[in-house]
Amino acid sequence: MERRRFLGLAASSVIVAGCLDDGPEGTVLSPPDEYDALAQADLPYPIHGDDLPDATVPDPLRDEQVSTRGFVGDRHVLMTFIFTRCHEACPVLTSNLVQTQVEASENGYADDVAFINVTFDPEHDTADVLREYGEARGADVDADNWYFLRPENEERAHEVVEETFGCAFERNPPDASMEFTHMSLILLVNKDGVVERAYTGEPPAPSTVVDDLDAVVSGYDSA
């Protein structure tokens, strides 16, 4: 995969705090400022107003298969894609989910949200590694709302992460400083399975994600 593709994907940033307003059918947040251009760009990942893609992936900490659309009708979803050996974007992506998990607990809607982390490095990211990684970053990995999904092998990781969700990654040469080059992506999805925000490019400030999730939850509570 050409590096320019990663740079092009990363440049399409949707890091805009939402507000309640009219948008595509099935959404609570108003479209981001870049929505018209993004909607015409035929991007590989889902954006505001798109349905969350469906994939079923093992969760080794729960010892069960988890469907990404299994929460439709029951929970909002905050989802990202990481590998635990990453020392650049992935800790920040995970921090967004951790801080939002704390916010959900403190504000009484922890049962209304699922926090999903998908690794694309299944060879290294075993159940023990994922647990240690989550706990080191403050996640309550034993909470009913926290999920680590681990595809069975790297081929399956490409099918799920890259082909299904459009989050590009590739393995680097052995002498590189990190094992993978990858784009950053966080998806905020409402309870009906519709994407409210796709945060790409530089990872967003956690406060942005918290505010957007609060708005989505409040929109459903007031409906």
C-alpha cells in the first residue's frame, strides 16, 4: 500500500464537536463542516449518516464472539483500531475511549455505551497483552461496556480493519521504529447503528469525543 494513501486518508479529518441540529436521517449530531466534501469523496471508512459496518470478531478477555452491530437498538458505540506496541497515535486513541468510559460512568449512562478496541496485530496482542495494555491506561477492562476485539490472524485483521471499516494499515520493514504504519480512526455510532462522527487525522481531544457522546446520549434521552 502506498504511503501517499495513508497521508491522503489522514488528511480527511472530521474532528468537529457536534451539536443538536438537523442532519441525515437517523443522526442526532449536525453534519461536520467538511461533510459535503467528504460525502462526495467515496472514502473507505464510514462517515456521518452511514451505517456501522458489520463484523464478528473474538473478544479474548470475554472468550466470546462479538458482532460490531450486535449493539444496535441497545447501546451507542465508540470504536477504534489499535496495536499495543504503538507508541504514537494508539495510546491517544485508547485514551479517548478510556476517558469517555469514565465520563459515562460518572454521568450514569455507562450501560448505554459499548467501548470497542480492535487490534490489527493479533500475533502479538494476546488476551494477557490486551488486558495489561488497557489496565495500564486506566480502562476498566472488566466492565460490561469494554471490549477488546482480536481477529484470528493478520489476514483476518486486514479483512475486518482495512476492508470492512476502511482503516488502512500496513506492516513496516523489520528495521522500522514501529511494526505498522496506520491511519487513526475513531467511530462514534448511535444506538440505531448510524455513524455520528468519524474522527480521523490527528486523534481528537478527549473532551471533543466526550461532548459529542454526551450530545448523542442526551438526544436519545429527550426523544
